[in-house]
Amino acid sequence: MANGALNAHLQAEQGGSERGSIMKKWKITSLLFGTLTVPKSVVTPGIDTDLVIESPYIGYLLQNGKENILVDTGINDDNIIDGKAWAGLPARGGRQYVIDSLACEGLRPSDIDKVIYTHLHNDHAGNALLFKDTPAYFQKDEYANLMNQLPSQRIRGDYDKRTPGDIEKLTNVFMINGNVMLGNGLELYKTPGHSLGSMIIVVPTEKGRYVITGDMPHLSFSLFPTMDTMQLLDGGYAKITPMPQYLPFMCNTVIYDHWAAFDSFNLVKSLAEEFKPEYMLTGHDPWVIVKHRFG
């Protein structure tokens, strides 16, 4: 793993008026990297126990006319065993899904200029080697968590066993420690809670500031707990149980630090153009794939 000189790299990206002209021109495209079929009650224990969701593995393509940036690389084929992945739930995905999703946008893996990881869990960093020589960005604390997992994280298989070896083979790594604004206008913020080094990306577009949340949260109803419907992957809608008004956020079942999670949710809340679901592009919301393009 080659760790780049982050500060020098960021300074080199600064382009004065050119940087300003880039900042508001980002377009966002959601990419379907597979699905995990999961009971909603896995995320909200004891609530909506009869609702099963085909939850997508999502990547995001960010384009400004000069750069093609990929957020997350999906799940690897090796992590889907007998058609099942995390928690033994039915899943589909893998390397070819990433290749095919990019092809639908007229791109190959070699056309990607940067890869930004919201975190390094098995369904977000599974195909890193498709982008072996592409600059890769992730948080220092996330790498530390990957290399020093708790027993519970190992038992659940939160991180793919192949990921440490894959990361070591990357030739151009930028380990971030905290919050960074890239010279192209993208803003990266550390948001621990779901994992120690989770990171969100704020994307300025002509239609406003979107927040790519990774799994902080996985699904919109964690940030908006009074929601009473959610869109499904087939475009239809399902009724869901709204949470009490006094509950500001709803943490899912995979939270490493609940105190940090609430701080991170508040940060996410403050960064979007408006605190509305349409500006929060999560890691597993079906509606994001249905809408497909943003900005």
C-alpha cells in the first residue's frame, strides 16, 4: 500500500478560479452493485416484522466533466456463499455488477480517476482491486478498525477477509484523518458510529448540496424516523411504522459507538442543502436506485 502525501496532493488540486468553476458542476448517478434481501426488523428490531426489503448495494458515480469519481466498490463474489451474504441473508452482487454498472454509463474501471470509500465493510470495499492503481481515499481510523476487529465484527463478517490484502495491493492510497475539502469541491467528513472511520461525502451540484451517507445511515428512515412509507426497488411503496416524535434518529443494529453515531447524525443533518430525504443519498435505500440521477 502506497500512502500518498495528502496535504501536497490537496494543494496541487487547488486551481483558483478553475476550482470555483468545478465546484457546482457535479452530477451524481447511483449504481446498482447487487442486493441483500433483508427483513426490515433486522434494522428496526421488533418493528414491521412482516416487511422484507430487497435492499441494494449502492455505488455512486460523481462526474463534473473533468473527473469520474467512484464512491464505494460493492461486495466481492467471494463474500456471497450459496447465494447468501451478511447474516446468512439472500444476496446477489460481485465484481461483474460493478463492471456492468459502469458500462451502462459508458465507462470502464480504468476511466475512474478517484475512488472514495465511505467505509471498508464487505459490501462497500469488496472490489478494490478493479481500481488497483486509482487514487483511493478512506479514513485512517477505518483502516485501523479493519486491522483490529472486535470479536463481534468478525463473527458477523462486517469486513471481508480479503480486504486487508486488497488494500495492501493498492498503489495510491490517501488515508485521511478527519475532515477534508478536496480541490474539486467535494467535502469529506469523518462520521464514526456505524464503524470507527465511517465517512460521508458532500457533493455540491447545480441543484444543491447532496450528502452521500454511506451507512450513516443505511436507510432514510434512520434520519427521518417519522416516515410512514418507503419506496421499494420495483418502484412501488410499502407502509412502515413511524417512530415516536421524541426520537430524533433511529440507530440500526450495527452501530459500534452510539454516542458517536448521534454526533454523526447531527453533522449529516447540518450539511445538506436542506434536511430532507431527497438530499440524503444513503448506502442501501431502494429509492436512490429508482431515481438514479441527482444534481
